[in-house]
Amino acid sequence: METLFSQFDNLLVLDTETTGINCRTDEIIELAVLRLTQEGGTLRREEMDEFIRLSPGRRLPAMITNLTGITEQMLADDGLEKPVVAERFAEMLRAGRTLIVAYNAQFDLCFLYFFLRAHGMADALRGVKMLDAMTVYKDRRPYPHKLANAVEAYRLQTQNTHRAIDDATATLELLEAMETECADLERYINLFGYNPRFGVPKPAIGSITYKPQGYDRMGKLYEEELTFV
């Protein structure tokens, strides 16, 4: 990933687990970040994986426990308070030129924005660039496009378990495999594909360029499309 490190000091490969899918009303219950830096040609890796306590009165849906294996008791016993996690994550974002990488990054980034905003730290995202590994994968392989499909397609070591640290690790392995396959990851920075059947996802992220990315698309999303009239 030399090309990425020529542009960034700080690569944050991350994943979240949440109480639901609404970034405005649901909560993050686990945040995992693999922070990659390079010093003198040596790649350094730092891991953050934290449970986050639920707000008072909030219950964890049974379907989330069934999906992730995370229980309310685990969050109560091992979780950190929200401001503590927000501050630690904000410090990572502010550590130089930063690129966030996630699989289906739209989901995680919207949750993280509202999480940071709730604690007065949304400014930490200012100037941060973003790379959606799912957008890249959709240009590489046919449907279906879940992280589990990418793990299988590239025969990755880490499985998609719906736990944040495992999924972040799988995303990093996928990123490395796709870079080896075709060194064009930098072309996808701040470029997110979306299913044209559903339109641009909401809330839209102001710094992102959204382009329709159908299942039968030919060529690369970043390539200029020709229209004949």
C-alpha cells in the first residue's frame, strides 16, 4: 500500500457494531480500529477494540446479540463510557493526514459522525479522506457483495464474524489482496458507489462523490462514462 502511504500518515481500518441501522437514533456498541503508520519503511500496527456502554434505559435487541454474540452484560461489565471512546478515536483521526477504510463505509461513517458530534468532537473528521472497500470489491467481483463473499473470493484468513475487530481485520486483508491484484486503490478515495435502485444513501456525506454502481457495470467506477446521443 505504498501509494496510500505516499498520501497519508495514518490509515485507520475500522468497523462498528451497533444496536440497529439508524445512525441518528441507534448506538455504537463496539468500535474496532486498526491504525497503520509507516516510519522509515517499517509498517507499524496499533489496535483499538472497545465495547461501549449503552445509554441509560437503552436495551440491546435480541437480534443484535444473536448476530454478534454481544450481550448487555458484556457491555455493562467491559464497556467504556462513550466520551472516553470518542476522545480516543478523535485523537487517532487528528494524528496527521488520515484515511479511513471500511467495508460499506457509508454505514460506519454516519454512525461515527453522530457519535463524535454528540460529544463535541465532529470536527476531528474535518479533512479526513475515506475509502470504501465494498465499492472497490464491486468493481472486482460479481454479485453478491457482502464482506463474507469478499473473504471467500480472496480466500482470506480472517472470517466475517460480525464482531468489529474480526471484520476490521478481514477488511485490511481484503484491502491488501485487492491492492496486489490491481494497484488503483487511490482512485477510490472519497468515491462511493451506490445501488441505482435505491438512490444516493442518506444522510449523504458532503466530502464524498457518489456514483451509481449496478451489478452489471462494465469498467471501473472512477473511469469517465461515455454517453452517446
